[in-house]
Amino acid sequence: MIDMKMPAPAHRALESLKIEDFSDFTNFTIDEIASLHGLGPSVMKKIEEKLLEMGTYFKVEPSPEVDAYMETFTGERRAKLKQLREIIRKSAPLATEKMTYGMPTYHQGENLVHFAGNKNHIGFYPTPAGIEEFSPELKAYKASKGAVQLPWDEELPLDLLERIVLYRVAATR
């Protein structure tokens, strides 16, 4: 049984799934576990923290909602968004992919990054800390406190984006 203080209904729910130790969580998505009776936000946060401490996480699958979002774009725009998605998934392989605020979001203990296709650019949202850390390299782009605009008609700075995502992953540990 999981050695962690949690309500009895949570223990029973985990027992029903035959979760005996933390490594068993890798067989389930975060949404599958969070939907169980008794596993509220505080228990989920403790479980996430322990899994990340162990260097593992819940089962991660591509989000059908993000797939559908990507399909709303065509041609070169879809290709660029797919490039960005691949960089994020490669750099944050344990992150859960979901739609939040109407845009693809990557979560690992907390939101790591978001992105969105806009009329004239791709919005990349690595939090204010991500922008601040890489501000000298982001000077070529229009940026605000927590976002950077990547013009559609320019190549994506893949190396820089990868380093930003890796920085955000490290910041959540």
C-alpha cells in the first residue's frame, strides 16, 4: 500500500486499481487518478511531487483535444505548430498535454508552457520566469512579461525553445 497520509476513500480507490506503490501510477493518466473519489487537489499534489522526485510520472498520452486544435491549422502553419509540439514533448517527456485557456498546455507539477496559433504569430507562453531567464536571446521577438510572439514567416528558434522548456522543467523540481 502507498505509504502516504490520505483519506480512507482515497486508499480504497487506489486499492481498487491495485496501486500498491508509486511506480504503479505510471500505468494511469493523471486524469484517471484525479477522478477517483477521495483524491482531491492536496493529495494529487503530494502524489505528483513524489513521482517527480522519483524521476517518473503518470502515463502520458497525446491529448485528442490538442490533436483537434492542431487540425484547425493548415499547411505551413500546422507544420510549425507540430514542430513546436514535438520540441516540447521531447524536452518535457513526463509532462501531461492538455488544453487550457483554449490552447495546448504542458503540465508537470504545474503548467510548464502553453502555445497558440494567432493571426500573425505563434504565441509561446513559458511563464514570466521563462521569459526573464532568456530575455537577451528573445530580444529579436516581440515579448511581454509571460509571452513571446514567433512570427509565422520566420523559422522557429528550435534550440532556444528547447532550452526554455528544459529550464521550465528544471524549475518545477
